[in-house]
Amino acid sequence: MKINFNELKEVDVSNMNCGNGIVKSRMFMNNECKIIKAILEQNASMGKHTQKNNEFIYVISGQAKVIIEDKEEIINKDEIHYCPFGSTHEVWNNTNEDLVLLDITVEK
């Protein structure tokens, strides 16, 4: 199945998972997965939450600061953060440029 994110409606999500700022997202969902192309502006975040499925976050551009199980990781362009089922994490953009990422959640 081909997915063209430019054809999906962009939605501004304020304080995603009790995070900071606005996350601009284009989302595809079905019963098997959720795929989101998201843009986090400076100081925006996806708040701390526990995964109900396996999640992969691929950084398209910018840099993500991820805190998983109270350990900090820096995820750069072309790197992936993996958050397995049951883990707790949050994602931050602490840079002066937009963080663009692809978030893929797969049913366990």
C-alpha cells in the first residue's frame, strides 16, 4: 500500500501526551499500525507515556532528545529510536530547527 503524506490532512496537536507546544502531524492508521509524519518546533515535545505497542521513531531532519526509562538518548537525522511495548518514553526538540520525524507504531 502506498501512503502519500502530502495527501493526508495536517493536524495541529497541542500538548501531545501532556507534552509542550504543538506537534504538526499527518497520520495514517489502520488495525495493524499507525504511521505519523510529525513536525515538532523548538521546545515542543511528545509527553511521557507508556507504549501499548512497539514504536519506532525515525528522524528525517533535526535532532530528537528521547528519555526512555529515565535514560537520555540523542537521535540524529537518519537514526531510529525503538521503544518496545511496556516502555515509558518522551520525545523533545531542544534545538533551534524543526524536528521532523516518522513515528511507526505496530500492533504487538
